Amino acid sequence: MDRIIEFVGNHPYMIALWVALAALLLWNLLADNIGGAKSLSPAEATRLMNHEDALLLDLRGKSDYDKGHILNARHMPSAELDDQLGKLKADKSQPVVLCCANGLESQRAARKVQQAGFERVYLIKGGIGGWREASLPLTRE
């Protein structure tokens, strides 16, 4: 036990780095439960859309959306999300899947969607990039 205390005393930066890494790992593991929005793989999102009629919201800009989007995705740019959510006619218990370019914007938008009263909010891991990596189709219609 004395050697551990001596090691900690002699290497404070290494210990601080270890504690920071452990905290980040713990945050990553618990983020889904803390944030309330669960991340789904593209395959899981597809299952949710096909079997539970999930509402898919594409948060990207108009030009990116027009280049290719997931079939039946509703275009709702994140900049207009507050206004558009009020006009959205959907059951609040219906699952909502959010998709953006890389998955980061969806995390921010998930809070707004939850505050609008939607109970089941999900994110696609990696956004459209993750969708493409899974070799899943996009449409331009």
C-alpha cells in the first residue's frame, strides 16, 4: 500500500491522466442513459423504421438532403427544428430517429425533440456517414 501512495505522489500527471481517461470512458458508457436518446446502428434504425413505423428526421441542410437521404426521411434542418417540431403531427409515443451528417448534430437536436414531448428519441450512429459505411441505400426522390 505504501508503494501505491509513493507512486501516486511521484507521478501526479500520470494519475490525473488516468483519472481523466477513466471518467471519459465512464461518460461514454453512460451517455445513452443520461441523455435519454439512444444511439442505434444503421441496422437497428432500419428495423425500428420497418417494424415500429418510426419517424425519421433528417437534420442536414437542403443541399446535402438533395444529394441523397434515407427513404421516407422527413427533411427538418436543425436550424428550423424548433419551429418545425410545433407543426409536426405525430403521436408523441411514436419512435423518432434523428439523422445528420456525422451524428454530432443529432445529439444536440435530441434534447429539443424530447422537450417537444416525444418519448422515444433515437440517433443513428455516425449519421449519414454511418449509413453509407453500412452500405445502405440513399434516395434522391
